[in-house]
Amino acid sequence: MNIARLHEKLTDAGRIEVIGQFPIRDVLSAPGHTKLRNPDAVADLASRIIEGEVDSLFHEPILIGIFTASNGSEVTLRLRSVECLDGHHRLLAGLLAGVWDRIEDLPIGAIETRVNGWRIDGDGPEDRWIPLNVAVRSTLREDQRSEVPEEAGAKGPTARISGKISGRDPIFARADRGVYFGQLARAWAIDTMIGLRAHIGALEEGISQQKRDQ
């Protein structure tokens, strides 16, 4: 993986070629996204991905943030992290479906990228959005964060911070830092099994009650 190429003027396709072999299980969720907002939607999304019904899933692309560590020049020292900035449910669904194992497995045009907050057109660094409570608990000063108004499209209380900030940066409380998608997948599977057991238990109790009433 030639990380130095990420600092060249590449298209999204060019950036994805560089990190194409990166495993989705090692992609980090955004700060504060240690759990999904709507885990029940993942199974349906996974089913649609398996059936090849993906066109309707990308009315908005999955936004991937690539963060590098540099010595201040054009020489890139290492890859800090690859993070999902937006589209967590769809990315996890593809992983759970067994269809998307690496970044390169996603359909062409399904991903937009930011490198340290920079867009492919050289505009940036673009701000990133994180939950407001995560920003407040961080060590960011008040002048380094601002609340996103609801009319701007924020899903709940949201803060705007510099797009150069990685979710692994120590400014965030440890509990607020992103988790790997492999961990998200495991947590989703456990929660789903617990939910199924509860549902089965309720059904069995209902059947037992019917038998007692007979």
C-alpha cells in the first residue's frame, strides 16, 4: 500500500485503489458510534445487498475518511486510520452479508473519500460532524467546535469539528473513540441473538398460556 500516493491529486477511484485491500473489519466507526442508531435495519440492508439490490442504497455515497501521519512535508510516514464518516449501517450490512470484505469490494461510485479532510478537488480540509455530547466531552476548546443546526441535516444534536481530526486522536474520551467494524459486527450479532431469544421466549410463553387456557 503506497500511502504517499494519497497526497497526490487522485480521484476517489485512485484513492480507493491505494487502500483497496484494506479490510472493512478494520475500518473504524466515527467517534461516538460504538453502537448503531438503528440496528434493526441492518438485516434488511444485508438481504438487499446479497440479492444485488444495491442501486437504491447509494442515493448518498458511503463517506470514508483516510487519515495519515506526516512529518509536515509531502512524505507520508504511516496510515493512522481508515474511518467511516457516514454510512455505517450500509457498510456493516455489506460486511455481515459476506459480500464486502475489503474496500475494493464496494460498487464503483458507492464511496466518496476524504484524506485528512481534503476532498478530491483540493477543497478542504472539510469539517466533519460528530455527536455533540462527544465533542463536549473531548478536550476541544469551544472555539474548535460548533453546533450544527437541525435545518442543515443533523441527525440529533451534532457538532462540527475540523476534518483533520481522526477518531483515534486522544482528544476524545476513550469510551467515545470509534470501534472497528469487526467489533460492530460481533456486537450486532450478539444483540440480534438476544433479541431472537427474547422473541422466542415470548412466543413459547404465549403458547404455554394458550394450553393452560384450554
